[in-house]
Amino acid sequence: MLECIKSHLIAIPNNRQKDGTLKLKAQGSANNMFKSYVHMLISMGKDVVFIAHASEDQSGDQVIYRPDLGGKNRNELYRIADIMGYLTTVRTQEGKSARVINFNPSDTHHAKNAGALGGETGEVWVPDLKTNPMFLADLIKQAKDHINTLTPEQLAEQKAQEELANWRQSCEEANHAGDINDLTESILELKEHRYYQTMRQMLVWNADKRLGCVFDKEKNRWFGPKEFFAITDQQRDELQVFITERGLDVKTICEHFGIDALTQIEVSKLDSVKQDIEMIAYEVNLA
């Protein structure tokens, strides 16, 4: 649904950037149109249910199951939804196959449980739908009944805490600059969130410190770290001779540049490094 809205907006020239993608303002408009449509359905007394396949994403050694949607779409749906469950198949003690929906989030899957479904575990076993055709309707009613027992303040705090936890999980699962850019676009909609500053700090830390991405202010996008190309062994040997000829030693030079070995010097910076060595030698001779 959200992609259809974006396809409509991108057909308007003023909404496109030079590379053909949607401008940030247009992306915000698409999200607002999507939310307005869903809220219109809700105001009409409709229960809106979204169903998506699960994608397997790798985060280190951990496999994570989450809705197979683009990052921006997934984050948008998460904010709108009251509950989100991960449907999977398990083996019972009797050795039979059974279906269960997990509504509590974990390290292995995304979920949301404002409706307190499934008790402490958040697990709801799926019955035979032939004999229980109203299972989903009953589940939605149970969640709504619980939500209606909360005060507006309790509901707002619970929702904010769940969104913060989901945001942390999404940031930690980001694997490249593309994921970070999706989150950056999503956070534009969260400036009024009570945990906005914390969420922003999480995003920047994961982008900068964990992934080593670099933010381009002109393009307003994150880019992955440049690939490091070290000097070759031959260049290292030549640099050692260059250092010795100027009355210096390799240990002193490595300490000056904060490296353990000359092979940690990037090849593109070799000329600059030699200029610095010349300056060091000049200052030593003056002393």
C-alpha cells in the first residue's frame, strides 16, 4: 500500500531528486498519506490486519526474523500497530507439529504486544481454524479489551517504550549504510517522540561507531566506510629506507602516527606521510 502511494508521488517531477529517488519531504508526505488512510479505516470501526512473509536477516551469528518489508515501511507499520506477532511452527512434546504466534519481541524476531496477549511468554497457540474460524477476531478483541483498561498516560508510555525497544533492535540489526538511511528517514517522523533524542543517539552511534559509516551533509545520506588499501611490502621497505636516511627509526614514526606497523598506512596517504616525516626530521635536526 505504502509503495503504491510512493509510486504515485514519484511520478510528480517536483517530488524527485536528481538520482530519481523521492525527496525526503515527499517520503514524509507518503508516510502521512498512508497513516491517514489507515486511521480513516480505524475511525470507521475497522480492524486493520497486515500480513507479511518473514525475512531471515543475519546479525553476527544470530538469525533474525522480521516482516519482509522495506525498512521504512516496516518501521511505519510498527508505529501504527497495537500488536505484532511472529507466526512459526514448533514441535510439541508429543512430537506433533503445531503453530504458535509470538507477540513478545526477542533477539530472534520482531514483535509488539500492547494487548498483553499470551501472558508472560507472549505465546498464543493457533487452533484448528476449521473448528475455530473466529480465532483471529477473538484475538483482536482480547487485545483491544486490555488496551481499553489502560489510562491514556499508561497507553502512551507503553507505546513509547515499545517503540524505543524496537528502534534499538532495528539500529543494532542494521548491516550497512542502506539500513541506516532507512532509519534516518524514519526518525524524521519521530521528532515529537518522548525518546527522540535517545533514539537519535542510538542511530548515530550504530552508524558511526559500529558500522563506520560517514554522513554526507550535502547529499543528506550515510555512506559506507571507504575500503582500506594499505601500502605494499615494497612500499613499506622503501619507506623504511626513507626513514633511516633522515636519521629516524621506524618505532618513533609508528608512535607518531599511532600505528603498530608501517603496513597500517593507507596507500593514498603515503605522500602525505612522507611530508610529515620530512617535517619530523627537520625538527629533530633543529633540536
